[in-house]
Amino acid sequence: MKFALVLLSVLLASTYAKVGFGPGDQEWDHVEVRDGAFMFWWMYFTTADVSSYTERPIIIWLQGGPGAASTGYGNFAELGPLDTDLNPRDYTWVKDANVMFIDNPVGTGFSYVTDSSKYTTDNRQIALDLVEMMRGFYKKLPEFKSVPLYITSESYGGKMAAEFALVLEQAVREGTIEANFKGALLGDGWVSPIDSVLTWAPYLLHFGVVDVDGYNAVDKAAQKTKQYLDDGQFVAATNQWGETEGVIMQETDYVDFYNILKKISWYKYKNKPFYYRLIKPAVRDDDDDKMDKIMPQVAEKLNISHRFDSQSGNVFNKLSGDFMKANTHIVEELLNTTSVKCFVINGQLDLIVDTPGTVKWVDALQWTGKDGYVNKQRQSMVVNGIIEGYEKTYSTFGMFWVNRAGHMVPADNPTAMDYILRKLTDDYSG
């Protein structure tokens, strides 16, 4: 009898799972989140030794940009079952959880719009679209409604994840969606952009990447970005952000914005415009070429006719007026009005969202647990006897400093990332 029940459980959990691209059971689909706006999701069912997939949580991954594709970058370059050489990844998250990659906002990756008026122009619409996408997901896979759900993210994805988490939790409370939503992780998140920009100059100076003259040049450009922002000239602030990055490129001979210790070939980039290495914000250059070959194969295997856009310039441009706006008030609301976990992580070698900038906005948060957090002792994050970073958690909030990692923490320090995920998901037990 017990064997029959176990077999029935496996069969039920596998009702929708099918062979996709790469190993293991998968499912994918488009959801029309608004008239003429279609969002694509792709989920890998866990390969953990369980009797039912529903025994493990769903972990959503949102990429940055905005406009970078989760199904490409996050999947193959960071945490999916296959790497960009299509070899099995030892530290893939799929070993422990069901992992869903969402191409977001609409117009990114395999997501698409029928005309340009359907692109999103602000973070709120992005969050509403994501909640609508989840409604479509649960309609297709209703057995996962009770499964613990976590949102994880990187870069601009962190800005989107915070508001997605808040809107989703509100929808659950109001009964407009049924989901077992538990927590959100903001990885090297573009949550308070100006705090990042204003700390670039001191960060580079302290690491010895620029001298005092370089510091002054970067700081001057950064202060101009702040002035535009303070004046409410948001598109101009975004443009000046790009100019500030150009100054950094010039002063450092193309330091890697995503890991300042990465070896850079000066000859490879000396004749490229400053934005060349910034329009692919979540993957290294060698991986770009590899994914250009992989994604057409993915489209064929998954029977997707829509063209894949690895980094949508249209998506970025439509959000240029929202790009430099802070989203810290959303994080505060999430902490003050919900019981959802909110973890913030940052790689110590990341420049574009540097740790000093992140710590600055985290320390400025106004929330009910602030005094407890401030008085909490920071602890070493020790895994197998090695200090992989540092952590400070109180109530539903946690800050994690990750050693030997840049912008892409899952790829740079998978050991630390696994430790943090286990804390977020209560060791994947739900």
C-alpha cells in the first residue's frame, strides 16, 4: 500500500513535467500578463531524491539589466543544471530545489510584446506583471500552490524582486492568488542606485584601482548624476550614470565592473566604446558568444518561435526614467507590513553594486526591527571551516557579505550561496 501511494505521488508530480533542453524533468510556457504582453517562464524540477517534486520549494530567479534574460544568463552562466559549455554544473540549485527562470520584464529573452506600447515603464508594472504570470503558472501546475515559494534575484533583478515580493504578498493576503510565499533574496541589488554610484570613487581608490586624480574624475561624474536625480531629471540621471561608468573605464583601462579582480585584456577592449562591456550586465564576454549558440538550440528544443533577446535595449530604454530611482521604501514596507523573509547579499569584489553602497542604504532603512538589527553582532559565515563571508540577521531581515565574489555570487562563490539559500529556505525543508 505504501509503495502504491509513493508511486501515485510521483505520477501526480510528474503530470506536467516533460523533457526539455538538458537533463531532468522541466516545464515552460508563456503567460499573457496583459493584453499583448507575454512573459516566459521555464522551470527545472528538482533532481533531489524525493518521492514528489512538491517536497522541495520553488526558487524563482530574476536577472538584472533591466532586460537581461534569466533563461540565458542565470541559467547557463550561473546556477542552472548546465554551464555555457553544456557540461553538468556541480553546484546547480536544481539539486536541491525546483528552479524557475523568468524572462522579465516583458520583451526580455523569450518574453515578448506585440507592440512597443506594451513595454513596462516602471517597477510597479513589472511587479504586477510578475504576479499575473504566477497566476498563469499555478493554473498550469496547481499542485505547487502549497509549495514554499522564494524569489531570488541579481542586480536590477533585486529592485524588481522587492516590489514583486510586496505585491505578491498583498495578493496572497487579499485572496486573489493562492501561493505559499516565504521570502525574497536581493543579490547585489540595484535598490538604491545613487548609493552605489556615489561610493564608486572611494571604493576604487581604496582598492588601488584609481589614484587621487582618478578618484576626483569619477567622483565629479558621480556628483553630476546625483544632481540630475535631485532635480527630478531621471532620464538625464540615467544617461549620466552611463557617462560615469565611461569615466571609470577611461581611468582604469576597463576594470571589470562585476569583479574588480578579473584579468582584463587591454588589447581586447581598448578600441571598444565604454558601454560595450556594460550592455551585457549579468554575464562575462566569453559566455556571451557561447549563449548566442545555445539559445537558438533551446528555442528549437522547447518549440519556441519567438526570437530570443539576451539583453533587450528596448526594455532598458523604456525603463530609463525609472532606472535611477531608489526602491528602499518598498523594502521598508516589506519589512514593516509582512512576515516575509528579506535577505540582502553582496559580493565584496563587485563594483557596479558595491558593498559600501549597499551597506549605506541597508543601514538607513526605517523598520520596526531596526534597533534589534543594529545591536545584533555580525558573525562569520563559516562553511567547512572556511570563512566564506559574514552575516547579520534579525527577525525577518538578513545582510550577507560574501567573500571572494563579485556581482555574480552564485557563480563566484557557490559555497557561500548555498549556505545563504539554506538559511533563506530553512534548509530546503519548507
